[in-house]
Amino acid sequence: MYKNIVDGNHQMEPGMPESFNVLLKEIRSLGINIELEDE
């Protein structure tokens, strides 16, 4: 995101929130394997 702002490209693609990625890593650290499927 920072590189896009510096380069003048203000279009952002929606994606997975970073807090959700952190949650996935915490769940995986407990030994629970979670795989996400793209629609």
C-alpha cells in the first residue's frame, strides 16, 4: 500500500485483512490446519 501511495497509484485491490492473516497464523500455531478456498 505504501509503495502505491508513493508512486501515485491510489487504486487498491480489496483483499484479506491483515488481522485475519494473523488469526490464521495463531490458529496454525496451535496445530490446527486451516486451508482457504478461492471462489
